[in-house]
Amino acid sequence: MQINLTGHHVDLTDALRDYVNEKFAKLERHFDKVIDVHVVLTHEKNQTQHNKAEANLQVSGNHIHAEASHEDMYAAIDGLIDKVDRQLIKHKEKIKDHHRAEGAQRNREQAS
């Protein structure tokens, strides 16, 4: 998985880079067919939620977008990871082979 990290009005420190890489590496245990990830970290001065993290993922057969805001950048990244994780699990369930169950049901009907 290739992770591109961009910062808008944010200094991308090594700690932030390591934190994002560590969190996205954990997502691979749910779905290992993530091709490309683009993460944008933004600091917004004139809003109540000061930090925003958003991600665009290219997975096999789909694109996933998620974003999260929080006063703390690390909390925004955690919220983003939670949203992406839920979307990846949902995507994985959709691409499962559901036709196997139909075939088993058809075989039972023919045997009767």
C-alpha cells in the first residue's frame, strides 16, 4: 500500500507521518487489497473544529473517501481511521462471493 501524505497549513513532522503510517498499516488486517492512499491533513483557523484529516483510498474495484475533524490532529486521524475501517469492512462484505449460497440452495431444491 502506497501512502501519500499532504499537509495544508500543517507542518508534517516525522511523528505525524509515523502515526498515519502506523494507523493505516493496521487497516490491512481487515482488507489487504488497498492500492493507493492519499491523506490530507488541514489546519483551519476560523472554524470550531481546528484540524481536519481526510483520506481517499483506491481499493480493488472501488474508491473510498472519508474525513474527520477535531481540535487535536491525532484525534482527527483516529476518527478518520475509524471511518475508513468501517467502509473497508463494508466494501469487503459487498465483494464476497454471495453466489455460492445460491448454488447450494439450488442443489438442495434439485435433490428434493
